[in-house]
Amino acid sequence: METSEAARREWEECRSLAESIRAAGDAHVSDAAADRHDRFHTWKISKESGEALTTTLIGLAIHAQLQDQRAATPLAGAPGGLDGVLLRTLAESLNSRPRHELFSGVSQDLADEDRSRIEALRLMTYSIRPTAVLSLERLAQVARTVILQTAEAGTDPARRRLSPYPFGAPNRPENHRTCPRTNSRFHEPPAAHGK
């Protein structure tokens, strides 16, 4: 029972991160959502279904990457959990990973909405109808584009926790201050992370 609860919580975190990734990508590219909606319309996929399935695909890719991390470094001190998820790696994984592997280890004890979306994607994966497979590949292409847009924005929701500069990157202008006495620039941590 406890394992099922942990698996469900893990999926909820993956889905939440997927939603954050989509929101960050939309914030970076001005017409990203409108472009996706146009594609969905062209492909005869409703806007709501397309968004939900794209987010679920991103969540499944995150979950699969977590499973890979767990299998590869069960005892090593590698970053675990969502801190180890990097967007470019995630996009490449979504591009190259066989679709059936995305469903490995996903809890069956999920909210009805999540379960139905995952089952819809699973049906597309195992369908013998070319239209279903084509729809899945199109959704995967959109999901990968969303991930890469977020990576380009430099607002990786998962990587923030992994930053080698916990107080802000020194090469970012917003983290530089000018010394009033010498007029030289220096790196200053943001006040929120200060003393």
C-alpha cells in the first residue's frame, strides 16, 4: 500500500513538473500555445485533448527518466528524484525512447483523469492503425518542442535546484552590482538567498 502511495505521489510530481515546463515554454515563446493549437486543429485533435496529452507525454518522459536514474545509480550519490531531470536530455529521451517504455513503472492507482490520458496514449502506442501511431508521433513532436523551448528560455524548472550557483549565476546581469566606491562590477547573491 505504501509503495502504491509513493508511486502515485511520484507521478503527481512528474505531472506537475510537466505542467511547469509547458508554462515556462509558453512564457518564453510568445505564440507557442497558439501555434500548438493551430497544429492540433490541423491534425483534428481538440485543443483541450492535445494540451492534456502533450503534458501527460512530458510527464511520462520525466517518469521514465527517473526510472532510468534509479536503475543506473541505485547506490551512487547521483542526484535523485526530479533534481536529476535535465530538459535537453529529456527532449532527446522523448525523441529516441521506444514509446512503450514510457509506461513502465507508472502507478495504476491514479486519478481518473490521469489514468484515462495514460491509457489513451498507451492505446495509441499499441494500435495497429496508422492514424493512431501518427497522432502519437505528432503529440510527441509537440511535447519535445515544448521541452526545447523551455530549455532555450533558460528557465528549466527542474534544474534550478541543481544550479552550481545556488545564489544565482554570476554571468547573469541581474546578479551583478556595481561598487559605488570603485565603480567595478561584482557578483552578488540575490537577497532571498542571503544570510
